[in-house]
Amino acid sequence: MKLYLMSLGAGLLVGMVYGLLNVRSPAPPVIALVGLLGILIGEQAVPLLRHVLVGGQVDTGWFDRQCRPHVLGHLPGATGADAPCPRDRG
């Protein structure tokens, strides 16, 4: 969580500098970021449908292992149930 707060702080600092210089941010508009979220969620529809079509059961455990890490990523310092799957380690 500390990493996310540091990233937010850095972004706020850069935003203030841009504001002081009266420069527009090169960041995409919010609508583009919402579209990217839609892409991430849509990508998970294919494995979900494949799993259902072969007769697999979709429960919260399967969803947590297969979909959540791809969409939300892994929090830094995750341990136990929140740790990355072995296949995700590099």
C-alpha cells in the first residue's frame, strides 16, 4: 500500500508542477482509462466462458486465482492467500 501512496504523491507533485507551469498533462482523459479497465475485464470473459463451457465450476476461489490477479494486480508484500500464483512469478 505504501508503494501506491508514494506513486499517488509523486503524481500529485508532478500535477502541481504542471499547474504552476500552466501546461496540460499528457495523461489520457478518464474516459480512456475507463476503456482500459473494460479491456482488462473483457479479457477475463474468454477464460471464464471456456471454463464454463467445459463444465468447470466457477466459484470465488477460481475467480480469485484466474481473474482477480490479472485485473487488479498483486499488492506489494502480499503473503498467504494474497501471494502471487507460482505461474506468475518471474
